[in-house]
Amino acid sequence: MENSARSHWRVISTAFISMLVLTACQKELTEHANSAQLPTVTTAPLLASSSYQSEQTFTGTIRAGNTTGAGFELSGKISELYVDSGDKVSKGQLLAKLDTRLLDAEHQEIEASLSQTQADINLALSTLKRNEELKKSGYVSEQLLDENRTQLSSLESAKKRLLASQHANQLKLDKSQLRAPFDGIISVRLHNLAEVVSAGSAVFTLVGDVKPEAYIGVPVALASQFNTGQEVDISVQNQRYKATIAGISAEVNTISRTLQLRISLPKDAKVINGEIAYLHQQQTVAQAGYWIPISALTDGIRGRWNIYVVAGAQSPQQIERRDVEILYTTQDMAYVQGAIKPNEQFVTQGLHKLVVGQAVSTLAATR
């Protein structure tokens, strides 16, 4: 009887131990399965900074060192056009010409008058010399000699007037030819062949082939940051250039209320007259905060911004929401401050898949 009872208890004990082992194994398997099902988030530590670099951008335009409307100093009809838009020209090159037939006729008339006057002068001079010889013999009076001298003087004065008219006529003929005042490119042709143009009316717009310049206005409050000769960053059509401030205006623009900077670009800068230019100025702002990726930000309530941090020293860790204020942004980073501490682990991306209080496993972000 006693042996039978012992055998019975041995069977019960063995069954109970087996149940305990099985239960423990099942619990371990369940915990392992639950752990494997936790979402994995990428995190990085919050690194504190005492300041940040802010880039300010100011806008202006490109202008060639020399840009002018080239035109005739005289009115008249255009008889020849030697260049057109886009042509390269050199200083002194003939660009256009006016009809000079009237001036040519005037020139011939002056030449004829000069020839006649010179002949009269030669005759008066020989007459005076002959009468002076006769005066020695008493055949000519002093009065006649005075008349000869006066006639000669009058003829010489007439010759001087004709020479002055000839010079004026030649100047008009020269100014009827339009020549390039400097090396450059014809930007626009403003008149056509046979058109009558007034004096001073531009026939071409000529852009000088010299070092280009950018004219950019900056607020008066920031003007003290700039000095003549200072090197600055300029961009045109997404191309960056190192340029130099050539001059600073002495008065404020009455419309934009800015002070204009004249900035010399490198001579090989690939820019076109009239293009938009941007001045980029770096400024250090002394304000504590943290740099985080834009992807780490999410909308909060009442227009606030939030980030998610991973809290808890033991696994599994949980998601917590923290309010932050954006102080400055670049293309893909934000400088923030708020209810966060240095070295806290924040979620860098994938915030739309998470909720506050959710248990997660973490993976360090690669930098």
C-alpha cells in the first residue's frame, strides 16, 4: 500500500514539473515573439549648440561696366547699317552712317569759295606790291595803298571764315559716321535703314566688354557689415562667384530704402547684362538650440511643432512627444529649442508611423 502511494505521488510530481517547464517555455516564446514584433525606429542624440550660422540673401541686378545708347550727334536719315544685334565690335569700329549728300554739296561749295578767295588774295597782294613800287616814284597816292591793304586784309578774313566753315563741315561729315566708343557687344538695334533719326537718339545699345558688376541693395541697418574691398559671395543662375565690393553708395534709395553696393565679379563670370544677382551674407546668431533633420519634425496642436523622443532606460522603450520652437531652417535641417535636453534620443524619421506611448526598439542613425 505504501509503495503504491509513493508511486502515485511520483507520477503527480513529474507531471507538475513538466507543466511548469512547459509554461516557462511558452512564456519565453511569447516574450520573444512580442519583442520581435516591436517597430524599430532610427534615433540620434540631441547635441546642444550655443549659436547658429544664418545666411541672409539680398537681390540685385548685373550691369556691364559700360552700357550706353550709341547714337548720332546730328539728325538725319540712316544710309548704312554695318552691325546688328549680337555683333561684337571694337573701339572705333564703324557702326552706321547718315546720308551726307547735302554736306558733300556744302563741302564742294566751300572748296570753290576758298579757291576764289585765294585767287582774289593773290591778285590783291600783287596789286599792293606793284603800287608800293609805283609809290616810290610818286605815281600812286598813299590813300590808294591804304585801300589795297584794306582789301587784302578783308580777303584774308573771308578766307579764315571759309576755313572755319570747312572745318565745321568736316566735323559734320565725321559725326555722320557712328563709331563704337568702346569694345563690346551690340545688345539691341533700335532703328532701321532709311529711318530719319533725331540728334542724340540711340541707334544701338552697346554693352561694354569689361568686368561685369552687380548692383545690390542692402538695409541701412546692415550696411556697417560691408566695406569697400571686402570679398563676398555672389550667385547668378545657381553659379557661385567670389566677388569684391568696389563701392558703396553715399545715399539711400528713396524707393527701396536700401544702400546700394557696387560689386565687381570675376572677368570670366558667365553672366548677362540685366540678370538677377544674389548676395549671400553669413551671420552668427548667439542663441542656444539643437540641429535636427527636417524629417524629425511633426505638426503639433495649436500650430506648434513636435519631435518624438525615446524614453525609458530598459527595453522596451516608449515614444514621447516634445514641443519645440523652430529658430532657423536650411534646406534639410532645422535649429530648434524647447522641452528637450542634451543627449536625449530623438526619432529622426518615419514619425507618421508612430503614436505617443508606443513601445519601440531603437537603431542608431548613421551620420
